[in-house]
Amino acid sequence: MILINLLPHREERRKRRKQAFFAGMGVAALLGLAIAGIWYLVVQQLTSVQRDRNAFLAAEIAKLDNEIKDVATLRSDIEALRARQRAVEDLQNNRNVPVHVLNDLVRHTPEGVYYSSVRQDGQTLNVIGTAQTNERVSELLRNMGKGADWLERPELGEIRVAGNAPGTTNRLFDFNMRMTIKRPPEPGAAPAASAPAAAPRP
């Protein structure tokens, strides 16, 4: 006996396929939403961790900035102290300079030369005096140029006839001279420089 199926089987098959397709689409959508939600939570967690790191770094940078300011202040204080120390050392080194300069003048001034004015202007010593002859002034220049420990580069500014010595017919000569004061020797060399002060006057 032959059986014939008269039901619409093609339509049933299409309906099942359509239902399976929509079910797969729904599952895929749910999986996509779940993955997106998980990714969003992960990103939020990473962002929160990074914000905490940034806040920590900002706090540490602020601390370092304060420390750098403190270091800069300490450096300025150290420089100020060094400047004061140098000023004190310079004063200490220069306090005996006038004594050495006058000692040089006394030791190297020949007979017949007299000073009326000795004035220091910075590192320059200006001397005004009177000499019995031109040769005495020349000798003074030679002595200061070769034998002085604290004076150097003597330069004669002017020499002129001042008149006769009292009670004689000998002429006197007024002169002015400029010399440079040497820098003070090192503390270890100062005694050696001042040692000739005890030598007898030539």
C-alpha cells in the first residue's frame, strides 16, 4: 500500500531553520553583551589602578619638588657661607699688607729721598716725595722694580725742580710715583716674604 504525505513539510523545515537562526542570533547577542560587559569592567579596573598610580606618582613628584627646593636653598646657603668665608680670608690675608708695603718702602728707599704722601687706591700705591737728585729717584725705581717683595711695576709720573735745599745751593726735586701692590702670598709663603724685613738697610 502506498502512503502519500500531504502535509506541508517544506514550510515546517523553513520554520525550524528560521527558529534555529533566531536562537543562534540571540545566543550570539547575549555572548557579545557578556563579553562587552566583562571588557568594560576590566577597563574600569585598569583605569582605576592607573589613576591610583598617577595619584601616587603625583604625590611623590610633589615630595621631590619640595626636596629639590630644599636642596636649592641649601646650595644658596652654602654659596653664601663660602662667600663670607672668602671675604673673611681676604680680610685676614690683607690686614698685614700695609705693614709689608711700608716695610718695602723703608727698606728700598735710598738716602736723600723723602716721602710727603703715601696713598693706596685699591691695588695701586701712589707716592709723592722729594729727592736730592735725579739719580736718587732712578735708584728708587730700580730698587722697587727688583728687590721689593710686595711692590712691583714702579712708574714715575713726574719729576720737577722744587727749589734749593734750605741753607744750601743744592736743588731739590719733587716727584710722584705709582706702584702696584702684589697679591698677598699664601699663608705658608708669608713668613718667607716678610723674612727680609729684618735685614739691615743698605
